[in-house]
Amino acid sequence: GGFVEPIVYSARVVHRFSDEARAHRVFRDLKNGAQVAGGGGGLGFWPERRSFEFYRRLLSSDVQRQTLKLNPQFQFLYPSEGSATIPLGNDFGWLHYMWIDIATPKASFLVALDAGSDLFWVPCDCVQCAPLSSSYYSSLDKDLNEYSPSTSSTSKSLSCSHHLCELGLSCPNPKQQCPYTINYYSDDTSTSGFLVEDVLHLVPGHHSDASNKSVKAPVIIGCGSKQTGGYLNGVAPDGLLGLGLGEISVPSFLAKAGYIKNSFSLCFNEDDSGRLFFGDQGIAEQQTTPFLPLDGKNLTYIVGVDECCVGSSCLDKTSFKILVDSGTSFTFLPDQVYGKVVDEFDRQVNASKSMFQGYPWQYCYKSSSHGVPKIPSLTLKFGASNTFVVSNPVFVIYGTQGAVGFCLAIQPTDGDVGTIGRKENFKLGWSRSNCQEEPLNPSANGNSPNSLPTTEQQSSPNGHAVAPAVAGRTPSKSSAKCRLSFLANSFLLLLTVHISFIN
């Protein structure tokens, strides 16, 4: 029970150009058999204190340190399985997916892409997970995977004391494994389990000096042992890649580690194929609009729409905020804006209204014997004369003989914020694109390599048309008021456009 003296650790701080540092440098060179520059005292390479050379070297060192801190290792990265995103239709909730590899040895997962949430999770040590056998899904030719941290040599558990453990304060012991539970907007849809750190396998772009290297980047992964709701019924059965603003999201984690700039881009072609690139910021000539805070906090990708136009007619009092999201299948507009948009669309479209059983939209029309008529475009106007034009904002309905009708693919919501389902300067950028395999360096020719999703491919003439399912998405801390989807099943995605998230 006696008094114990505290242990105090100390260390000497030596200036790089001090006499002590110079003596150490000379001793080291002599020990290694090197020729000491400038004679025994080493004065040839050592600047005198307060001389011009002294300050020049200090400045040069500072600039080099800042460059190392500010410049990322890679222009952009994409998953080792490839940058391609995959639309899998009704079987998988009409979301976009991509194959990614994690762990050591690596295991492949088909994850849904979601810009509306942060966590990257996969089915793991399953207690209640979706079926993973390919026989359960008509569009798969191989089984889905289940992750187990105990089989990965690079897996590390996250303790409750970790700063990214949101439920840490509820843990009885700060050293125990960090649990997580995420409830999504869709009814009774959730994932829960615990957090681990493991590697995500990536490759640099071909434009990089390190294009022949693979990158094993540590990221936070949700070991999802229990899923509910939509996650048991076809939506994201093999996990979900959160692309949101949170510190735990993969883009944020990669940027903080110095791999890339804090941005990513999504590209979707007219055939519904697409690509994802981490670190890509788009071309210099792209149109942009800043992200806006919600309730004073930047929690989600929200931008401000100044005005909506249908065809050549711009509508009064149609400004609203909109959430950019890749994890919902529908487009939602605030009630007041929705009413004006659909009324003007109905006035301009040359077709008879109709009802199609099983489809959720209120404004649907019959196709004539000549097919779908000319559709008025929808234009969203942002500040600084930036516009986003949706050339064909409809969902085409097919029968055995071809197109039988179409619906204006938007829905009303009782809130006042919408969803369009990019980040280094905290802004959204878009430009036309041919969605080629890799993004180009920013250039003056206006050719963008990436693009926004397309919409017309929600049903095919040869398949049974099923209305898109509402995808799971994490609620923000305050309620989201209106959504415009970022996915192929939403009207906003008809243009082939480069969309970049710059934080």
C-alpha cells in the first residue's frame, strides 16, 4: 500500500541543422565508410544557422512534407475485380452492384452501391442472412460469399473504445468487440453484427505510375451476422458498400489514409452498365453545384435545385433541396413541386392516361401503334446557370408485342427535400460521358470518362416488367424530405453523364 513513484518518459528533441545533429551525421557517415563532404567537419553539406541556405532548406523540407500530406498516392483506384457495376433487375431490388474482394486470402462479394449510407457490410458468421446459393437467383452463375474474420490473416477486431464505434458507450467493457446496428428507411430492413478492420483489394488506374501494383487498403467492415426485411428478400443479399460522407465509409477511409482524394465517381451507360472509381474528380469543364448542410450538418449529399422545367416551360416556386443517393429505386419530389411537374408533363405529353396494375406511379399513359410518343424533358436548374437535363423521364412498360405504355417515374412525398439517386470541394459534378473503362485526367477537351446512371432499361421487351423495389437506405439524423433516385430505375438517370462526389 506504499506510494508508487510515477514513471516519466522523456526524449531529446534535436533540430535537424543543430551542431549535435551535424556531429551525429558525421559519425554515422564515418562509421559507414562514407566520404564526409566538405572535409571532416561536414560543412560542405551543412548550412550555417540563420543563413539563406539554412532557411531555403527548411522551406524545401516543409514543402516536401506538405506535398506528402496533401497529395494522394493514386489518382484513382477501383476494385481488383474491375470497375464495372452490374444492374441485376428485380431479383436484386433494381439496384446497381459490383464485385469486390476483401480479406486474406481474398474472398469476393457482390455488394450493392449506396451513396445514402456509410457502412460497408457483408454477410458474416451468419445467424440470419439472405440465401447465398446461386440457385436462388436467376441472374447469378456462382454462389455468393459469407465472410468470417477468423479465416482472414489480415482481419482485426474493432474495440468499443475505437472512435468509430458508435455504440461504444453502451458496451459493458470498452475492450470488447464493437457492435453495430443500422436501421434503413425501408420497413423493418436492418443489418447488425460487429465491426472489424480488414483489407479491400484495389488496383490503380492505368495512368498511374503504379498501375501494375495491387493495393491492399485497410477499411472498416461490418460483419453482418443478422439481416432483416429487404435484406432477406433479394436486396443486397451479399452486402452493401456505403459511399456516404461518414468517416467510416470506404471513400472517406481511403482518403484519410492518403490513398486518394476524398472523392468518387459513378458512371452509367445507356445500356445500364456502369463503373465506379475512388478518387476520381471528373473533368475541369464539368458542371457543379455545392452540397448543402441539413440542419446545420453535412451528413448526406444534399444539393439545392432552384427551378424545375418541363420541356421549355419553367415552373414557378419549384425550388427545393435534393438528396443524391444511389441506394433507392424511386424518385421522390415534394408534394408542391410534384403537383406542378406532373400537371405540366400531362399537359405536354401527347398520349391518353391509363392505369397499369402493379405499377406505383400515378401518371401513366398508353402507347400508340407508333410506340412511345415524344416525351418532354425535365430540367433541374442549379445556381450559376448549371442545369441537369433528363431527356426521357419515364418508365416504359412492355408487353408481348412491345411497348404498351409508359409512366412518369416520379412519386410525391410530404417532405421538402428530394433524392437523386460526387466530394474534395464538397460539391456535386456532372458532365456527358462515354463511360469508357477508365477516367481521363482532367482536360480542356470536355471529354468526360464517367457518367450518371441511365433509366430506360428498367424493363426489357423480352422480360416480365416488374416495378423497381425501394432500396434500403440509412436514415439521416433528421428526416430526409424528398428523394430523387440515382439509380437506373429512376427518371433522373436517363442521360449518360459523369457524376462525381467531391468532399
